[in-house]
Amino acid sequence: MIGSRLKVLYFVVMPVTSEALKRDLDQLITSAQLAEVADFIAFLRFRDRRRHITLDPAQLSALATEFAEEDHSLAEAGMDDYSAMLAQEDWQ
């Protein structure tokens, strides 16, 4: 148990260089291992892009108000159709 903790600590403290990573990549044997590394790199790039998105609360509030007004007007416009549909169902 202590040995495994020391190994984890060793890997966390160990400085990472691009040369060391290249050597490690060269030692990967299967294409599945390389695919896992490629997937992880794609994830890191995706995560990095998401960090730069900043949301403006004032803009979000304005959009929410605009969408609520649009939803309300669409609902009001659809009420006539809904009433006609209900009347037609009553006749059937």
C-alpha cells in the first residue's frame, strides 16, 4: 500500500518534458494504445476551448426575456387553432 502511494507521488512530482513524452509514445506497442492517447489529446484540446467561453449574465437575461416574449406570442397565436381543434373534436 505504501509503495503504491510512493509511486503515485513520484509521478506527480516528476517534471514532464516533451522529449520524455515522445520517448513514451515511441514505446507504445499497439494501435489501440496510440488511439487512447489521441483520444485524450483531443479531449484536452476540447476542454481548453471550453475554458475560454465566458457568459455575460446581462446578455443571458436579455435573451431569456426575448425568448419568453416570443414563446408567449406564439402560444397566444396558437390558441385560436387550439380552440378550433377542440370545437371540431366536440362535433365528432
